[in-house]
Amino acid sequence: MGGRLPSFFNAHEHLIQPDIANIARLRFVTTFDFPPFNFLDKTGHLAGYNADLLRAICIKLTLEKLCEVEVVPREELVNHLNSDEAEAMIAGLEETTEMHQYFAFTQTYLRFPARFVSYKSLNLNDLINNKLEYLKSGFLINSAYEKLFHSYFPKAKWQGFNDRKMLYKALQDHEIDLIFDDGLALSLWINDPQSIDCCLFVGEAYIAPQFLGAGMRIAVAKKNAELVDILNYALKSLERDGKLTELYLRYFPVSFY
């Protein structure tokens, strides 16, 4: 299935091994309610992209013996980090202005672009911008994708929907020609038997952080801000080693880039 592969770090940057001598513990806190990133498998163990990533970080930093992970309810994440019950949060929690007062963040290790999807028989290619005035695009109303769509494609035809089930069915029924939505959600749908192999990505990936946010980052308390450089080193090294690509392909066989 494949597709384009994302890259988030400068491949030419000279990486300097960080000093980890003062790390007595590296406890990550996460949740179990954000598949495919963090969830409990059939045996009750933590699994998912973030779970595999934090293990890879610990190995890259040779901190396996000092690394721990704690799974807590989503509403307890921030308090755990603030009260020194954990050193790092890797959970996919939406960043707020208040969080930026207390936490420092690593560089982004995964973004969720907006994408177009069409039904296969439409035979579109990647150059679709000049066709949007003639094709009807659907999106979720009152969403970041609606705002992005109107900003980027002010002359395009469109129809708004209240939920994804209605939106995706409209494309399957050819009531609309395109969906404009979260690339991750579309990737999972395309790979799901319920999509009956109807549709495919067309056009480019729209990163648009002004509408879609910074993407996935690891948070640490500001008083532990030195951890940011250490974790960034690990993330950059893992991308350079191909580990981030390996994880991406494992969990997202239909690339949303």
C-alpha cells in the first residue's frame, strides 16, 4: 500500500551524544485510550506506536534500566507531570496555552496532515487544486478542516457534514467527489474493510500547523527542560536509523502522507 514517508528532522544535522549521567529515572506517563498510539492489548499490556517509541528511546539512550512507564487516566496526565510522578508525557494530549506555561516540548515526531480522498473511479492524480471548483468536496463542519479548506481553496465547491460516518458514506455513494479530512482518520478508514476498497488519497499533504497544531510531541516539566535536548537527540537518531519509518509503516500501512 505504501505511499510517501514523512520526515521531521534535519538529516544533515550533526548530533552530539547528550550527557545522561544525572538521570536517575526516566518515567513516561501515558494513557490507554488513544489507539493506535497507546492502548492495552488483549493481554492487558501497553501497546501502540507511542509505547514502541518510548521503548526505542530508552534503548537509544542506553537507559533501559532506568526507564519506566505508567498508564493513567487522561485527566491525570498533567498532574502526574507537575507533581514529579513522571519525567515525560507521551500520550497525544492536545496542547493548550496553559500547558505551555508549565511544560517544555520536544520537536514534533509525527504530524497529522489534512488530505483529500476520492473514489478510485474518478481517476484523479496529484494535481487536483485546479479541479476543486468543479468537484464537490466534503468535510466536517465547525472543524479545523473546514477552516483550512476555506482558507486554502476559497473558490472550491463544498458540502459540510456533521460526523465522519455521514461524510465517508457520502463519498462511497458518490454524493460528493472528495473528502477533505484528517489524514490519519482517512488512512485507517481506507485500510478498513468497511471502506470496501472504494477510495484512495489524491493531492498533497497539508501540514498547516496554524490550523492543525504542532502534532505529536513529548512534554516534560519546565524544571526538567534539559530532558528536551536528550529526548530530541533520541528522536533524531531514531529517524536517522530508520526506526521512526519502521514504526510508521508498522502502524500505518496506508501512508497518510
